[in-house]
Amino acid sequence: MRPDRRKFIRETICAALGGASVYSAFGGMKLLQAAARHDYGFTNYKALVCVFLYGGNDSFNTIVPISGAARTNYQLVRPNLALPTAGLHALNAPASGAGSPGDGSSYGLHASMPELAALFNANHAAIVANVGSLVRPTTKTEYQGGSAVLPPQLFSHADQAAYWQSSPPSNAPVTGWGGRLADLVASANPPDIPILTSLGGQDAFVRGESVAGYVMNSYGPNVIDFPYELSGDDALRSAFDALHAQGQANALERTFGNAMRHSVATATLLQATLGAAGMPNFDGYFAGAGEIGEQLETVVKLIWAANNNVPGYTGLSRQVFFVTGGGYDTHSDQLATQGGLLVELSKALSGFHAALTSVSLADRATAFTASDFGRSLSNNEDGSDHGWASHQFVVGGAVAGKKFYGDNLAGTGSAQMPSLAPSDQNPNDGGYGQMIPTTSVEQYSATLAKWFELSDSDIDLILPNLGNFNTRYLGFV
Amino acid sequence: MLPARNVRRLLCLAVMLVCAASGASALAQSHRPDAMLHDGFDGAAAGPATDADASRFLAQATFGPTDADIAHLRAVGYQAWLNEQFAAPQSLEMTYLDWVADTLHEQVGHQNRREAWFLGALGGPDPANNALIHSDQLRQRIAFALSEILVVSDQNAQLAEFPTSIAYYYDILVANAFGNYRTLLEKVTLSPAMGTYLNMRGNQRADPSRNIHPDENYAREINQLFSVGLVMLKADGTPQLDGGGHPIPTYSQATISAFAHVFTGWNWYDCDDNGFDNFTDCGPDYTTGENWLHPMVPYDQPNQPNNGDPSYHDNGTGPNDLHSKQLLAYPGAQAGGVLADGGSAASDLQFALDNIYGHPNVGPFIAKQLIQRLVTSNPSPAYVKRVADVFNANRTSPNQLRAVAQAILLDPEARYGQVYSDKYGKLREPLLALTHFWRAMDARHTCGRDFTQGGLQNHYANQPYRYAGYVTGWGTDDDQYGSGIAQAPMNAFSVFNFFKPSYLPPGEMTANGLVGPEFQLQTESVIANTVNSVEGRAFYFDVAQVCDAGDDFGEVKVNHAKDLALAGSGNGGAADPADRLVDAYSKRFMSGQMSPFMRQTLLAYLNRIDSSWTEGVTDWRLWRIHTALYLVFNSPEYMVQK
């Protein structure tokens, strides 16, 4: 039994600080106030799915130049890692103008990713180029001259992963932007069904100011494994339930009993939902897609359930999911390691789309990748080191695919794949092949939030640095 | 005529019986614990009068009551017990880590730091010298509470690389747990761990040409979280309200900016000595980690230590400095809170810390949180004021926090406030429930091997007091794989700790304006994992188990069989009931407060267990012990310490 979230949020504000002070991290109180006054009422269902790749995926060997100056530079600058053109899967983006890589070169995906390339060429996947954590637009001159205002700890895994998930860059992210999204749309959803869910562990992305992320296993909820009953009945379980039933004498005890019953009920609901009658078997779409595929398949099931009148799982309009993969920190043995990871990622993302298409829900969900950072353009012996800007994928029926998106230094909103020239001749290269982003995480996230149908002012609230960039919405969805 | 004292006792009894009877029908089992039938007018410090009272006190003052502790406290009384605790030798994490590095020649990692924490929290023999018994429970409990206010976390990537950084920091809290809060604030401020966590280290005066502005992180958090809080408070911790009924902010953005400018110029003690040329490139001693173990020092003299080095401290005299910095303003603030130009980094820091510490909010702000960590989430304003008054009366005393701890624990509201309110108490946080279980059930580390791997030594054979193990001591933060308790020491997500003091659980508590900070951590998924963890401890991880030959690090296990005699004396069943076990568990775990309803529910189940229940156990009575522990530790009545 949980009350109307909007009422709860209002009461939280009144009881906590009384409206005057706003100095909590990221204006959390402003967020709660906004949530209390804005009534989102959606007539449709949408789901955002963050696919976080821990370690910093090497974008330069994921989206690889096939021809043009970029190809020449690519082979020159990373001789130990450069992938041959044979085997790459060509991306048929426009050669010039809007949607092109913007550097006159053509690109293809790593040989491990035929499915994702096909999805791109079928208009259902897009690439966001040269995106990374920024406080504001930053030029090479500023960066190397020491006058740039930068996110702290630029090449640190934990910090950068946190900034991608929480935005803006800060040492102590209390909430993630996925959580802040959920805070704002909570009132448009039933109170007893998780709307902010991680299938890949606890992290900042799924922490909201008032909404706590529900952390599940990749295949289902964490359930209480009630102990084996030697008596062969459920007497122990009954005693457990009796102790958590209503009627405790103390208010805190009643609240804990309530929380326990709710935990059991939610896990039971999710188990039942995932085993709902009539749910198609999506296994075939995720063969060979690894752990990421397993998580995405569960997301597909939940999205299907939310749109197919599964008892107990109805009335949902907005959900946020978080799935994760690891192992992308390829300082060494990159060719083999990344090759294997990208096989699974390609199958998982394309399987996600195909599964939803099979049940006519492809346009209801947008999946987007994110990672701590890209990697250095230059290589070490057999791997690459921490970089900064990266390229990411957006996948879904609503995506305007087969295009490259992003911003550029001029802030005019047309994608610009970075130069791959050697560092001293490279206007994008901050040094050692660590690319300075031309698109910010804020702009990337804002575009997704806009698709989610948040108001412009609420998007500014959850992404406070967005105003530092000229182009708010990149147009990929 | 009865002596007045006895009249009061009878009146008290009558009141309590009325209270007890009003909430339950004669036929239904009461969910209310039996009223504490003792005299509350002799003074809270006289006692404990019963084992239950002793257990309640120890639940507040230690990491969980044990039968032995209860007996000892009964024997000596509250004040003598407190005096013993104030005199007990300190358990320091660095001592343990130094032993691991210098004697065992192991590579020190964060798992060792957690071992050190559990050694302090569980107490008992020291692994390096079994004759030394760790017994400073109250000091450790206060330090743990302080670590949840003055938060530093190994979720910070740099701190995660250097376990000694956090151990050194924690030892500051331990060493000053009974000391002076102003002193503590200064030592915390100058610790490299805090300097790293909240960015004061390396913070420098403004230089607009390079777009450098002093970082505001520490300035903000030292005010918001470590001292005065966001809104002006009355002496009893309740917010002051302006004419319109709104709370009054304690400070403005300008105040924070001023503090940020003060907190400049501090860095590692060995910048310029450790191979780095200057302030901005100074880094940790990667090989030795040594500079994590020394307070930060100021770099505020031009040409010090080398020619050409500037001063990095904003003291108001530089072209881009902030002049006459306005810090906190309040009646009695020195110089109205205005920091004059021309000081040094050290003198300016003293002024700033004095300015913060002198604010009238500090007493009630800290007093209330310490009460929340030890006793109850929603103390009465009067209780907060009594403790804040002690804090303030001891402002310059080196024993300030000792007096505060005593005031918290011996206050009537701590000793018997639960009798008069059903909104009293606090949800036990996962680490405290775990330490309680382990302490009370004679936990030891077992199994584990001595082995060398990759040139590194590991010594985990026959180490009953090295509290190690993946599933238990080390894996306590694991909440992903279906078990774990989602809380580890010094492992909070952010500087806001695992939960905020102001958290309102939805539902009845929000409706009544009751905070329940620990509820913020008990999300739906965490609760499920915690129940599974309790199952593991209740049924498995027993010291009698045969060790797996390949078990490298072992685990922490308990002695379930210690309660065999309580669990039955014949063949079980209703003829050989489990009353003694249930009552013992009520006393040991629940301070004697198990309600008749819960007692009846437990007995109805446990009395079905008889001597035919031999599957998987060496003694049928273990089934009663396992299931009783499982039901008790998951129950709302246990989970709420009251």
C-alpha cells in the first residue's frame, strides 16, 4: 500500500525543508517541487533503456573508417589496432550534409557487428558522434592552454561513469538523470509497479530523489528464497507472513512490515508478469547475445507485459531501464577482447529491436548506449588507454536511423566525427588521442528526455548544464 | 501510609497497565510488549533493573548485546559500565593494517580494512595478540555514527586505490569519539581522505585567466552536513520559522563562496618532495601511500618550498581574492563572521572553523543526529535540547563528546521512552543487525588457508579473529546476486551517507511527520536480499562445518549449537516446548520486548519441531535454533530497535 506519489512528494517537501532552501545537491528540492506541481498525463507508453558499457568502449574500433582521409589517418595513428577494411560492415549514412559523418569519410562497423549494421541501414539505429562529459563547449586551445572549465577526474572510470549517469559532473552524484526522469513521471504511473529498474546492478543512473531504483537480476526479480520446510508444508512461511502482517504496536514496525510485504508483492508481481500467459517466447532473438542480451530480453518481456494487459502490470506509461555490460577497459589484448564483447552487443541490441518489432512495440522503446569514456586514438602495445569522447548507438523504432548525429564546436548541431590525424595536427585531439567531445552528455540525454515527452523546463531541471550548449536536441529520436 | 516512592510506583504501574490494556482485546494476543514494570522515578542512571533493560542499553551503546555483556552490565550498573568504556583502549584500523603489511607481509587491500572494522565492531581477541581483547564498543559505535555524518567513502575511485587513506580517516573518528567536536572537525578537514573526497585538497585561489575558481564542494558540505545544516534551528533542534511560517536558511550562496575561498592552499604534506614539481601536479605517493597518513599542509608562502612557487591561498590580498570574507553571521560571531584580509592559510582556517563551530545550530544539529544513530529516529525536542545543552556546556572541553554520549544514553527518554510512545525507536541498519548477530552468536572466522599466489602471501588458516570471507565480511555490500546486506563500512554512495536523517518513509510515517532514515536503504530489492542473507546466517555458516580444502579465505561463522540446551531437553514437540529458547532470544536480541503475539507465533511453529527432525543436522534442536533465528532476525519487532 503506497500512497499517490504526487501527494507523497508534496508532503515530503512540506515536512522536510519547507520550501525556502534549495541548496541540496542538484537542486533536489526544486526537482521535488516541480514534480509536485507538474501533472504529466501520458496517453501512450514509452520506455528508455540505458545500456551502460563499463570500462570505456573503444569507439575508434567500433565505428571504423572505410575510406577517405579518416581511413588513412586511422591506419597511421593506431597501427597495432587498425582493423582491415575487409570484414567491416558498411554504414550507409548520407555521404554529405545532414546525417553524414561530417568529415567526408565513410564508415563501417566492427566485423563482429553485422546485425547492428543491418539495423542501422534499415533506419532503426543511429550513431551519436564524439559525445562525452563536458561542462560547456571546450576547444583544444582552451584545453591545452589550461583555461577550459572541465569536469573533474577526466580519465577516471568511476568518476566518468558517474557523470554519464548523473550529469552534470560532480564528485558526489546523489541521483542519476534516469532517477530524476522517474521522479518527474512517477505520478503518471501506478504506485505499486517499479518504473525505474536496473537489471545490471546498483548505480547512480537508477537513483532518484524520491524514486528508488528497483534492482533485479538479469532474468528476474530478487526473490526471497524461503527456507526448506522439513515438515513439507509452509508452516515456516506462514509464521514469517504472520509476523509481517498488519497489526504491530509500533509505527516503525508497521512501516517495516509494510515494506516487507511490498517487497514480496513486487517480486511476486514481477515473477508472475515475466511468466504471464500469452507472452511470446523471445529467446530466439537473443541467441548468442550474452548477459547483456539476457537483461535486454527481460526488458522486452516487461515492455510487452506493460502493453498487453497483463494482470497487475497495467496502467504504466513511462518506464526507465538500466542494463549493463562490463569488460570494455581494453588496455591490452583489445582485438580479441573487444571482438568478443561486440559480438554480444550487436546481437543484443538488434535482438532487442527485432523482438519488440515482432510484437509491434518497436517504436515504444529507445535503447541508447553509454560508457565511461571512449579510448585513446593512439595505441599501446596491444590495446588502448583511457580516452574522453566516444561514439554511441541509439536503437529503436522511433529513432531516425541510418544517420550520424551530434554537435560540433560551432554548436550548429550537425554531426562531426573527429579528425583521426596525429595529435599535433588534430584539432579535436586534446593529447594522446584523447578526443575532446563536441557533443555533451547533456545534449544526448536531453534528446532522449524530449522523446520521453518531458517539458523543456523540466529537462533543464534534470540537466542543469544543458543551457551551456547551443543545440538542446540532437534530433536522433 | 505508603512511602511516597511506593505511591509513585503504584501509580506508574497503574498507568502502564491501563496503557497496555487499551490497545488489545482480552482475547487477541497483544502486539505490544509487556510493560516495563519498573520505577522510572529513581533516576535513569540507577540501573539496569532487569536483564531486559541491560539489553536495551547495550543495543544503543554497542554493536549488539551478548549474554555476557548483559550479565556484566547488570553487575556494575550503567555509570561504571560507561566509565569502563571511556577508559578502554582504542581499536585502530591502522594498527591492524600495519600488522597485515609488516608482520604478515600481505598486500593490503580494502578487504583488510573491512576486517579491521569488524575487529573493532565485534570486539574480542586481537589476531596479532590474542591476549589483547578489543572491548571499546561505545567508542567504536560513536565513531561509526560519526562516519555516517562526516562521510568519506571508498566509492571514490582514488580512495578505493588506497585503503590506508580511509583507515587513517576512520582512526581520526575513533580517537576523537569522546573528544572535542571542534578538534574533530579540524582533523577531519585536514585529512587527505576528506580533502580528496570533497575537493579541498589542491583547491586554490581564483585565477580568472585560467578559469580557476575555488571549488565549493567542501565549503558546502562542511556547513550543510557536518555542522549547521540548511535551516536555522532552535535549541531543541526544531526549525526556527519566520513571520510567514517558513524555515530560515542558515547561509546563502555567497556564504558558501566565501568559505570556498578560505579553504584554499592545502595539499599533501610532501608536494615538491614526492617527485612532483608543484601544487597542481601533486599526487598521492603511489608506492608507499605515505602521504595519506599525514594531515594536509598549507602552501601559502611565495617561494615556498621552491623559488617561484606562488601562494595558493586566498587571504584577501591577491588581485583576484575575495576581500573581507563574510562567513556565518550570528549573535556573538567573532568580528560578525567577517574574516579580515591578510591571514595565513592556517590562521584563516582556524577562523573559519571557529566561525562554524560557534554557530548555535551546531549543538542541536549534531546532538539530534547522534541520538538518531544510537537511540531513536524521532527524539522529542526536549530530549534533543537536553543533549544539545550538554554539548554546549562542554564546548571547550576535551571530553565533550564523552559527556554527550553519556547524556544521550542516560537520558530518561533513552532509558524508558519506549514505554510511552509507539512512535519510538529506529530501524536497525543492516551492518548493525549483522554485527549483533555475530557478536551474540560467538562468530569466528574459520576455514581459509595460508597460501602464496602471484608472489603475494595470504594467511587465513587458523585465524579465528581475522573476520574475512567473500560472502560475509567482505561481501556485505553486495546487493546484486540475491544476497548481501547492501551496506559496508565507509562505502556510502555519496557524502549524504546511506540514508538522510530527514528521510520520510511513505505512508503512515510521512502522514505523521515521522522520519525513518534507515528505511531509505531498505528498498524492495535490498529487503529481499537481506532476508536471504539472514537465511544464510541463521541456517548455515556454522563453526562446526568441515572446511573445504580449497577454501582460500574462509568465512565468518557462528556457533548455532551454543543454544542447544535452551532449545529442548527431551524429544521436542509440545511436551518439550521451546519457551526457554524464545525467551532467551527475546532478551538477547530484542531486549525482552517480544510481544505476546510474536512469542505465540514463534512457539506455535517451534513446538511442532521434535526429535524426528534429524535431516541435515546432528541434533534435532538445531532446527529450532535455525528457524527461530530466521524468524526473529527478519521480524519487524526485531528490526525496530526500541
